[in-house]
Amino acid sequence: MVVVIIISALAVIAVPSLRTRMRNARTLEATNRVTNLFRDARMRALGRGSAVMVRFSKATDSAGAFQVREAMQGAAVAGATCAPLPASSCTAPLWDDTDSTVINLFVPSNNQTFDALRVRMYRPYDGSGTATDDSDLDICYTPLGRSFWRLGAVGAWLPAGGLARASVYRHDTSNNPVGLTRWVFLPPNGAARIGGAG
């Protein structure tokens, strides 16, 4: 009887700790997905000779959604018999279905594993003030290894001269962060890295 009581007491103590570890592991997994989106976009741009853009938006999902698009030329030519070719400019395409194609999507809230997770993107610091949290941010990689960014889908493209970043965290019913916040750092060279947890 004493052994059963001791095991029950240990189980009651261990369950909250295990639950917290599982949630933190899911946050890390989502952070890895975000990091890999940016890494894969950069590698695709370098490997295929095309501009590749990662679009972060809260318009389709308030928790944040990612869409990766590759610039194409010849995609909107009526009666074209040839397949569209990659386009190398970040600034020329409209980045819609007429001149680019979707190659990857990541919407954390669509996956039950990442339920209650949120992503926030911060634009690169450009010398005019602190980097702020933006609801829509596009980051584009060129075949020459350069990166550009713009606010929203219609803003002006700017060279990425600073560090962009994303935070991934769990939230409670009042949308307050709970547990560890993981960071993804995006330097101008496009090599995304996971930062420390805060």
C-alpha cells in the first residue's frame, strides 16, 4: 500500500513537468520548421538561379502563416507550350499566381501538434529605429546570395542590411506567452539560425 501511495505521489509530481517538456519540444520543432523554410528558400535560389520569397502573414491566420514562392517568367503567356522558367529578380515579380509559384506552406495552427503556437516576425533593423513586430513581412533571396525585405505584399523592396528575426512561442487563452520563446535569426546573407530560448 505504501509503495502504491509513493508511486502515485511521484506520478502527480512528474505529470506537469512532462507536459511542460512536451510543449517546449513542440515549440522547438516549430522553430526548426521555420528555420528550414528560410534555409531551403535560400538554397533553392542559389541552386536553381531563381528568386525565392518567404512571405509571413497574419492575414490568413492570426497565429502566423508562411508561404514560399519561386519567381517564374513565361508563366502567364497565353497558349505557351513551354514550361515557365525561373526568374532571378526579387523586385520585378508581382509575387502572385501570374509570375510565381507556391513551393511550400507552413501554417502552425493547421497542425494539431502546434496548436496554441504563435509566430511573430521582426523586420531587419535599418538604422531608423528599433526593429518592430510586423504582421506581414516578405523576405526574398536572389541567385547571387543577396536578400531583400519589404513590409506587406505591396511595400518597396529594401536590401537586407540588418538582422531579421522570428519568435515562436506558446500562448494562453489571453494570447500571453507561456513557457520558452524560441528565436530564428535571419542575417543579411540568408543563413537562418536558431537562437537561444528566452
